[in-house]
Amino acid sequence: MTYLETAAKFYSEVAQTPQIGLCCVQTNSLQFPGLKIPVSMQEMNYGCGTTIHPAELVNQPTVLYVGVGGGLEALQFAYYSRYKSAVIAVEPVVAMREAAARNLEIAAIENSWFDNSFVEIREGDAFNLPVEDASVDVVAQNCLFNIFEPEDLTRALKEAYRVLKPGGRLQMSDPIATRAIPEHLQKDERLRAMCLSGALTYEKYIQHIIKVGFGQVEIRTRRPYRLLDARSYNLEENLLLESLDSVSFKVPIPEDGACVFTGKTAIYAGEQEIFDDSQGHILQKGVPAAVCDKTAAKLANLMPDKIIVTESTWHYSGGGCC
Ligand SMILES: C[S@@+](CC[C@H](N)C(=O)[O-])C[C@H]1O[C@@H](n2cnc3c(N)ncnc32)[C@H](O)[C@@H]1O
């Protein structure tokens, strides 16, 4: 059995017998006015963060959702895109497709605005998404890609890139590891399927995204997720996993490298009212300007005594200059 088959078997089990709290974090599922999340869907919340960013879901985007789970986020996306097949949810595990379909039927009874046809569940997997090239506005996945081994992660990211329209967004939530996970845990297929041992470090995770061509990555949230304690996991020291919510844009990679926004700002503290680096970055004296990490480093090196760069907040939601 391959590790992907082990994962499929595991998700078949937890589709039939929900494991409450399998992946979830200590925050409630996002609630919106008029949205009622069925209890059976709530019990199958197998995400480790959220891929729903309401401010960005204007204009009813088409969404391709990879790994439907109990259908919770498919329903939340449908809240913003209310038309037939607005959300295509791709899922390889039969029992999971059946569970999601059942949960969405209940959602249709409990939510007058929701029609079952808004979410179309299709058989398929992350490596063969059953849609045309450049056909969707958003691809989303929550707590799935972290279970893939690095080469498979690259395949899945390439596939997401393929199906996105130019300018489209890959909205992801995944565990990341605060240091490399030792091999004995990485090889444990069941722990990997449970989203506990496949996580990459932040740096490697971001590198994978950029390597397939995403020109801009924005970090929405980074927070503690699980502790792999030394005794239970046969480690020299405890190892903290974090969950990372990100949005990656299918835009060209600038010549000097991709823009990764982690919540840094640059503040000009010189003699002039305005600082202009002639590369498109204009800083008003004393006013923090959101900048990507690449620009933050450049500006800090340029005038260390006159430009202050603040730390990553790991909460960035747009509006900055590269
Ligand atoms: C950790 S669960 C997350 C479910 C859902 N995203 C959520 O937030 O509740 C992972 C999901 O991905 C599905 N899955 C497993 N292997 C997959 C693959 N190769 N391609 C796509 N989905 C897969 C599982 O069956 C399961 O539904």
C-alpha cells in the first residue's frame, strides 16, 4: 500500500465514523449571517485553519475545492457564489463524497439561500483536477497538501496553477513545522494521513509554492497547531507544529524574485517628508507602509539608520506595495 492509499483508507474511515477534533484548531468555524452549519458537517471539520477570506470573495468567484471532507468549506464558499456548480469539490474517497453529499443535503434544508446545485462534488484527486486549464478563480485546499511527500506536493501545486485563471488565487491552510520533522515520523503513514508528520518548515513550504510559478504569496494567519511531545513521538525535544493560512496569486514572478507578504512594514524616519526609492516604493515620513519581505530587506539595507522595518505579524490581508 502506498502512503496515498493509506491516507485514502484513513479518510474513508473518518468519513464513516467522524473523529471530532481530528485536525481542528481552537477557533470556531467561520459563521456568516444566515449561514447554518449542520452539526454533522461541524463534526467533520477536518481543516487546520480557514481558506475562506470573505473580503476577497466578491463577484461570485468560481471555486475548485480539493479534498471536500464533510463539505464545510464548500458550503462556506457557496455562501459567496450562489449559482450552479460555482464550487467544484474534488474528492477521491467514495465514503467522503457520500458523507459530503449527505451533509450538503442537510445544509440545503437548514439554509433557505442554499441550493445543492451550487456545490458539485466530482471524483478526482489533487494530481488530476477534472477541470480545464485556466478555468477557475480560486483553488482551495485545507489540511490536505501537507500530507503529500515533497514531489507530490509539487505535482499538486502545479495542477492548482494549471487550472487557475491568470491572477487567480490558491487559498490554502496547512500545518507547518517549526523545524524539520525527523524521518521516522515522516515515514509513519498514519501520522502523515492525520496531518501530523508530513509538514514542511515554513521556508520549504513557501519555496514549493514559488517554484511552480506563483509570483505573490500572502500569509493570512500563522498560529500554534499541535505539539509533538518528545516522549510520545520519540523525539529529542518537543516539536511545535503551526497552522499557516496563505493566499498565493497566479501572477508572474518579478525579475528580482517572488513577493511574500508576512505583515512587515517599512517606516521612513529621515529628514524629508517622503522617501522614494525610484523602484515604485514611496514612503511617507512616519507612516508604516506594508511591504513584502524582499522589499523590506532591500529598504533596510539601503538606509538602516533612516528606514525602520517592523517584524512579520503573520497577518497580512492585502494593500501593500512589493
Ligand atoms: C484533512 S481532510 C480535510 C477536509 C476538508 N478540507 C476540511 O477542511 O474539513 C483531507 C481531505 O482530502 C481528501 N483527500 C485525500 N487524498 C486526496 C488526494 N490525493 N486528492 C484530493 N483529496 C484527497 C480526504 O479524503 C479528505 O476529504
